[in-house]
Amino acid sequence: MIPATLRYHRASSVDDALSMLADHGDEAALLAGGHSLLPLMKLRLAAPDVVVDIGGLPELSYVRLDGDTVAIGATTRYHDLMRHPVLTEHAPLVAHVAGVIGDPQVRHRGTIGGAVAHADPAADLPAALLACDAEFVVRGPEGERTIAAGGFFLGPFTTAREPGELLTEIRLPRADGRGWGFEKFTRRAIDWAIVGVAVQGNQVGLINMAGTPRRASATERALAEGASIAEAAALAAEDTNPADEPHATAEYRAHLARVLTERALLRASGNG
């Protein structure tokens, strides 16, 4: 389908983008890599009057080490994340996950901020960032604020970002020495995950097991209490609400969560 008529504005800076959002309110949408917004527009599920393109802003594309924190600009592309030496050394889970999203074309256009702001519960990076205890920096008319990943994702495609705010940076603690693992099950190689699991240390993020990325809290508690990996992984589906639909029943997703959690934890135990 053909998108509705719109006005296109290529932002010259973050302040310029914020000004456009302030002027047009809910009628404006942000465009970074385009892999979230454009498909919705083609299907007329989104019909913004104004599209504000922030994908070319150099001030939002970077990876740097800031003391014990890894800072990532919101428009940094997956291709750059998977290869960046700061990430491969200090946040290898994020680098790995960025490298298994979609295909090369997707990885050269998609951005980490776009994945976070879109908040698709089937997306890989939000769950990985949740497992890493990431924080998200947003800037708006009232200034800048930081939101913990655990409080950012409110529901399917819904976040704590207020109208007029722009996600500018992802921050995560250095993971030096902490094991990590990532597993996902898909129908085809580059599809969204039916279920996925991201592990850093004893922290476990679940993909597509609820309306938001979800931590496997029961598994994490069991590990903290000294349970074996198999015992802890058997609890991975507790307190989740997986979809029950033709591609996979809720029961099957729960089974996948347990199996993939055990595999990811085993991988993490040998990957420190």
C-alpha cells in the first residue's frame, strides 16, 4: 500500500528535531533507520502528518566508554554496534545480538534507538538491554531525564517516553568478566523470534513472552539461591503471558522459554 501524504523534515540537530516535535505534537513521527515506522506507514497503521528524519545526525551516532558505563547514541546502526571494539570488549551481549538481527540490509539501516523506542516485544535488542540493566536517556521540552529499562517498556509498542521527547542515548554498565548467552527460535532465519532469551551473568531477558520484554525473575531468584542451571531454567516461563496464536501456542512458547533459557545460561557459564 502507498503511505498517506506527509511532510518530510530532515533535522539538522537534536534541538531542531525537538522544535519540530514541539510544533506538531502527535502529528509528527521520528524516523531513524525506517525499519519500524515505514512498514506501519505503508499499511496505514501509522499516518503522521510530519516525518522528522534524525537518522543522519552525527551527534546521535557513537559508542564510547564513560568510566564504568558504555554510552551508545540512539541512531547508531546495528552494523556499527556488532563491530565496535568498545562493545565487543565491554558489552559483548549487545554486540552479538546486533549482529544476528535481520539480514545485512537491515543491519546497515536499523538503529538501536529505533528498536528501543518501537518497543516490539518480539524484538531482540530491548530484551538484551533489559538483561544488561540499561538506562535510556530522553530529552524533551523540560530537559533531560534517564529511565531504567525495567520502567521504560509499558506495553506492546508503548514506552515511558512522553510526547515531544526524543531518545538520545542508551547507557549500560560495563559487563567485564560476566558471562553472556543468547538464543532465539524463529520460523525462518531472519524472522522475528517466536521466543528468545538474552543472558548476562545471572540476569535473563525474555523475548516475546509477554507484551513487553520481560526478566525471568523466578529463574534469577533460583540462581541467586544456588539452584542448578537446569532447575532455574525450568522456571523461566513463570509470571509470563505469551501469546497464543497460529504460529505458536502459549504452551509451546513456555516450553521454548525453558529450553532456550537453559541453553543461554549454559553458554553464559562458559563465556565469561
